[in-house]
Amino acid sequence: MTIEFTYLTLTLMLAASLWIPYIVGVNTHPQDGVDSFERPPALMGFPPWVHRAHRAHLNLIETAMPFAALLLMAHILDVSTPVTIWAAAAFFWLRVIHAIGMISGIARFPARPLIFLLSWLCTLAVGVQLLLSSGTG
């Protein structure tokens, strides 16, 4: 497995598991009069960390999809460069830091948006590598 795919696998495993803090929060802070199987409870009724856990999960899913698609395209087109390798590693670790910082509330402005921005730049870096390679094949 390539280094890029190793980090992509780790990123997708993180995305597939990041629902756990939210579910723990929902189940340890039940809302009176709400049947969560009939309708999801309002996030405002939970402690702030539960709401942040929900957003961290959604945010990773939103950012992982384009990143994964670009890495898959890079693999299909046989594009592997130091930039794609570093971008894959950085994306994963930035998303881990983002999730921990967001759920815990430690990463506040400007740290959390900066972490998000850096992970977005990783996505763009892979895309640029694809575009630069298009003239060589």
C-alpha cells in the first residue's frame, strides 16, 4: 500500500469512528420528553462538547470526501510525489488535531480555522499535483 493510501485509510477510519464521542454525549445526557429514535434531539439541549463532537464528525466527512477522491484519482493516474505524500500525512494529522481540539474546546479562534485551512491546503496540493501531471501522460 502506498504512503498516501495508508494515510487515506487512517483518515477514513477516523471519519468512520468520529460519531462515537457524539453518541456517548447523547446517551449520557438524555433530554426529557424526546424520543431520539423518532426524531433526533436538538443539539442545543446538550453540553457544548456534544454539539462540537457532532460538528467535528460532519466536518471531517465533508473534508475527507474531496481529499479521498483526489487521492484515488492520483493513484489511478499513477501520481505520487513528495507533495502528495506529505499532503496525505499532514491531512490526517491535522484532522486528528482538529477533532481533538474541537471536541475538547481547546482549539478556539484562530487555531481551529487555521487547522481547517491547512487541511484544505493539503487537498488543494494533491489537486495541483494532478493538474501538473496531466500534461505528462
